[in-house]
Amino acid sequence: MECADLYPLWVCAREETDEALADWALAPAARRREAFAVYVAAADREDAAARAWMEACAAYDTAAALERAAA
């Protein structure tokens, strides 16, 4: 996938992480452990999405630089 395709996926993952963090912060004591686990899983997905997006952007930037150098 290209970086433009991956950006919206990262935004969605970031929003899910924000929601999970808010849920954890407001969770009653009986749900706090579960809410934390949901938050950690969401943060892991956000990290994976960010990594994939940045790697795709790096590949795009490299290809663009090589194209400019060849011109």
C-alpha cells in the first residue's frame, strides 16, 4: 500500500486509541483492568499503523529523490 492509503488507517487507529484512553480514565474500578488492556491493544495497533505509514512514506520519498536525481 502507498503512504496516502495508509494515512487514513493511522488516523482511525489514533482515534480508537484516544477513545480507549478516555474510557480507561473514566472506567470504574471494577472495569479499569479491562479498559487498560483495551487501551494497550489500541495503542499497539496505532503504533503498527504509524510504522507502516512512515515506512511507506520513506519508500515514496526515496523513489521521488531518485527520480529527481535522474532528471
